[in-house]
Amino acid sequence: MVNLIVNELVTRLTADVSFVDKITGIVKAAKVSIGDQVKTLPVAVNLNVTDCNDSELLDFVPDNSKKSVIYFEDRGTSLVKMENQSLYYTANFTLVCWFNFNQIDHTLTNTSKIAGLLLKYLPIVLGNITPLIGVVLSVNGQQPNDGGVFSKYSYLEEQSQYILYPFGYVALDLSADFSVRKDCIPEIVEDVDECDTRPLPVPTPLTADMTEITADMTQL
């Protein structure tokens, strides 16, 4: 369910934020092979890493060629209450935005302007995102700029330098409250082999044929 909310935020930010470069929804920390090394990198949650080349696997790793990298990390969804036919949830996630001052505005020297623009364009009320009802976004705080948000990834020292000026990042802790009606949750339909879906042939009635056979036998 959080994917639906985050995908809507990606659409809004892509349309409104001028410095968007690389952006995706929820990422996962995945072990991938880059050359002869195995690394843990942020990759889109729906990406099959075995089908990707090195360039695709590095899409959301900070480097000097990018203006910005924006992605989200899922921090879990809680069922708050059940009331009649409705389920009420709170989804928690983090927006991570890394940026390159030199490619956005070389006169900027701190992250507050970037954080302010992100907050400006984050919608508070998202409304209904089928089957989610009444989605409302909250900003719960900003993580300290100590590099901790990147600690789960195996970045080398040369990549870690990209959190120092003229680079920077903002990590905003967000939550979204919404409800879902039980009767609006789609059923899971299992795949069935083709041979199981074809109707059995209807047997041909034997009455007329048996009468003819009986008549033939009386003449023997």
C-alpha cells in the first residue's frame, strides 16, 4: 500500500521540483555484483537485479555526474484500528534526496533551501488513491546530516565524499494515514494451467445408437 502513496509523491515531485534528476519510489538494500565485487546498493524495489547492467544498478548511487538522486525507504505500515468495514493504517517512510549544488545553483551553501523546496511541493492531502481512502501526509522530522541514512550501503570513501560540500542531502521522515474498505481489497486470483480451464466435452447421447444396435442384433 505504501507503494501507491510513494508513486503518487514521485509523480508530484517530478512535475514540480526543478532539480529532479534521478528519482524512483521505494528502494531496497540489495547485494549486487559490480565487476568482481559484491556491494550493497539502493535499487528500486521492483527491479530484478540479475537482469540489470552495472549502469542501472548504480542509478541511485551519488556521483558527480548527477544533479540529484531522490528515493524513498519503507519503514513499515501499522494497522491502527478496525471499525465496521474499514481498516485504518499509518504508513511510515523516509524521503532521501541527495543533490549536487554545482549543478543546481552554485551560490547555495547549505541544505535548508533544498529541504524547504521539497517541503513546499510535498502535498499534505493526497485524497483517494484506489483502494486507499483519504490519504493524508505528515512530515515527522528531518534526520541529522551525519551520513547515517547511507550507512546500510557499501559506499567506498570516494563515494562518501559526496555528502560533503558541494554536495549534500536531506532525509525527511514521513508518514501517511489512510483507510481501506474491506470490500474494496481485491482478491488474489491464482494462475491456473490451461488444461484446467477448458470445459470437459459433453458426451453424445447414446439412446438412438443403442436402438439401432439392438435392432441389428435381433436380425442375427
